[in-house]
Amino acid sequence: MEQKSVVVTNGTQEAIYLIAKMLLKPGDAVVMEAIGYPPVRRVFVSLGVKVYFVGVDNEGMQTAQLESVLGKQKIKLVYLTPLHQYPTTITLSQRRREHLKQLSSTYKFAILEDDYDYDFHYTKIPPKPIACSSNNAFYLTSLSKTMFPGIRLGFIACHPMFLAALREQKALISRQNDCLSQIAIAAWIRNGDFEKHLRRMRRIYDERYRLIIDTLSAWKEELAISFEQPNGGLSFWVNINRNADKFAQILKRSSVLISPESEFRFRGKESTHVRLGFAAMNMDELSKALPLLRIALSKLTPS
């Protein structure tokens, strides 16, 4: 891995905006996953950038489809969530990672790699970031999932050649970050307490993760649902084989909030999946909420 420069930002949303402002001008084109994180698309649209969408399957972003887009359009930037794809939780396969890097080199586009929950993995060691072996890639992460969103500390790791331009954009947009929080977290890391916190959080989330797997697995045949077990992350992507928007409305009446597929899909109208997040619920709350999901599923006829 070549040496990378690090820029500290006010969360990953600012990081994405800084990179977009540095690399793009109105009329340029970018690619995103066809199902993904809406605030990122809003950044691109606000800058007058054209957005093209590429599908996602059980290996992550469909790089063959990306190659087809690249053959027709000049693309300046590809944004993706390759570790736990948002919201499907799929990990981009090694074969697709290599293809993406090869395409980036051939077609001269930058890769914006949003690694929003790297710290939480339960079944296997995650693959190395794409940016470890690509000078065209910008690696983004933050402490929002590890600690809490209000900490507003994000990080860009990139080739040193981009550092001066990023500093210039940072000075224009927010000047600097909160120094006190950085000093406190640096001390927390030095004395080993940060690692203790991570181990504790992984144990807590792993317990919730196992409960949801056991529950959903028991429902599969009876309720005609399906899901792929994610390697990590803080959510599940479940195909309920029913209208996901109606399902969400039924649950809302019971004070259970879930996100239907329609909230994330930029292209196409299918909405049979839901995102079940578990970061904000303890075991007792999950144990009470999951039976309500079962009741709601029983009220809708499978498609």
C-alpha cells in the first residue's frame, strides 16, 4: 500500500461534497449504485452533475454494466459502498473490485469508496479497501457508527497529490473541525480505551445480529421471506415478497419504523425489500419489535 494523505472532515457528507467540488464541474457525469444512499445523489444534483445508475446483485455493483455506461458516456467519478452495500449489505466481490480498478485505470475516472461501517464485521475479516491498491480511489469513513453521528468526524484517505486541492475546498466550506473532540479521541485511542469500546460494541451488535438471523431463518418457509446473511454491518436486507411500502405503513401504526426499498431505489419501481436496522435497539426492544413484524407480514399476501 502506497502512503496516503488523510483529511479530517465534518462527517462523510462533507467529505463527499469536498471531493465532488474538487473533481466535478456542472455538466460532468458520475455513476452511483441504482439502489443506494439518497443524500449522496442530492450532493451531485446540487452541483449540476449528471447521475447515471448501475445495478447491484449478489456480488455488489455490476461492473459489466458500468463498463457499458463507460463506453457511451464520459464518467468522471464512480461512487459506491463496496463493503456493506447500502442498503443491501452485499460485499463487493474481489473479482468485481479488480474489474473496477481496471476500468478506473482505462477510462480515467475516480472512485469514491464510502466505507461507513467498516468496524462491524461478524463472520469473516473484510477485504482491504480498494484505495489500498488504487491511486484513483478516495476512501471515506467516519466515527458516526463507531461512536455517534453528532461527533461529526469523518476522514478522507487519498493519494497525496490531491491534498492541496482538498485543503483549499475545506478552507472555503468549513475552514476547520472541532479541535477538542479530535484531541479527546486521540487520547482515547492512545490509552487503549477506543479498542476496548470497539470490542464491546462488536459483542453487543453481534448478539443482536444473531437474534435477527435466528428469527428470520425460522420465518423463511412459513412467511415466504428470504434474505442473504450479511458478513457485517448494522442492518439486514430482507425480501418480504410483499408490498414493502404497505408493510412499513402497517408497522408504523405499531410505532415500529422500517425503511422500504422505495426509499433507496433510484431506478426501477420494485419495492419488495425492507431494511431492518438494529443499531438503535437493545435486545429487549428487538425481542418486542420482531413479533410485530411477524404480525404485519401475516396481514399481507405474498406476491
